[in-house]
Amino acid sequence: MYSTPACMEGDNNFPYFFEASSNFPPSLNHPPSILEQQSMQTPQFISSSDHHHHHHHQINDLDGVLLSAVAEGQNPINIHEEGDQMNIVSRNNGKSAAKKKKKKKKYVPPRVAFQTRSDEDILDDGYKWRKYGQKSVKNNVHPRSYYRCTHHTCNVKKQIQRLSKDTGIVVTTYEGIHNHPCEKLMETLSPLLKQLQFLSRF
DNA sequence: CGAGTTTGACCAGCGC
DNA sequence: GCGCTGGTCAAACTCG
């Protein structure tokens, strides 16, 4: 089994980091660039040993902007963050030789987590979500909320939770990749596309 | 009525 | 096995 490294103890330490700008995660107020969307869908992996040399740093203190982000990688990891952080336990993509082939690990889609300082728990990322559960977690006064993407064929999930230490910070964890376009994005884009279609007749 | 939320029950994984 | 914990289900409920 994998234990929590000493560097992960204490609050606000994320096991893995990837490049993120101040307008990540995507919201309607801060739409993501294509590059950011790509990094969100296929998060860059940084080995846990690299993490020792990374320090959690606040990117911005303003309301509703990203503070930090974490992407879950290919290696099995085990995080226990005393209720402030989502637990990711033994996520193994089958590459580990140490694992017995007997036990089939069920597929766990990639996860991306980020912290934002916001008064709003649910930040508008353009997708429609249906809440399907709420749990109180250990060592955190704030409950954790579970959402699923409402699109029929899409089973992307996300969890939302506030830090117990810093109530102003919301941790959002996405699990999976949307298999459909963002409706609100299309909504705003369609007039433009129509105009382009019209112009392309000439 | 339809869509989304609330909330306790249920279940699976893990450690002892 | 047993208890704890976190994730999900689903019936009841709310709201437009």
C-alpha cells in the first residue's frame, strides 16, 4: 500500500500540479482557452517526486479565480488529507507489476481538482449538473456535494467541497471527460457560426 | 407534470 | 468479521 508522504501533510498541499492560469477553471466569466481545455481533459502528469520541490502557491486572491489545481496521473496514489482534500485511493491503470492480475481494477476516469476562492459553491462551468448526493466528511465542517452531468450519454461527475480551514476556498473535483459539447458555449457560439456560414456563401 | 434537490439507506473498500 | 468512511441510490419532496 501507499502511504501519505510527509510532504502532503498539512493543508493546501496538492500531490500533483499542472500549469494553470488565473482564469482556470473555465467559467462563463472566465472562459478557458483551447490550451486550458486540453490540459483539463488530458491533464499533464507530474511525478510525485517532483512534487517535493513544488510548493502550493496562491495564484490570485480575488473572488472566483483559481488558486491551484491538481491532476491525477497514471500511477497509483493514495492521498488522505484529513477531510480538506478529496481522497484518491489506489488509482491504478494496470501498469503496476506489483499488482496481482487476479483482482480486476475497475476503470476510474481521470480526475482534475482545483481550488477557487469564491463565495459561490457552484461555479458556472457551462455544463448542467444534477446533484445526486451530499455527505459530511471527516475533519471538515462543510459537507461534500456530488454532482453528475445531466447529459444522457455523459457520466462526468464532480464533487464540491469547502475547506474547513479556509471557508472562502471551494475545492471542485471533476471526474471523467464530457462526450458532448458544452451547451452554453454552443449557445453563445451559434449566432457567430451562423454569421460565418452566411458570409461563406460568397 | 417534469426536472432537480434532499436525505437516509445502502454498499464497497479498507484497516484492524 | 466488524466498524468506519466515503460514494451512490432512490423515494420523497420542492419548485416552476
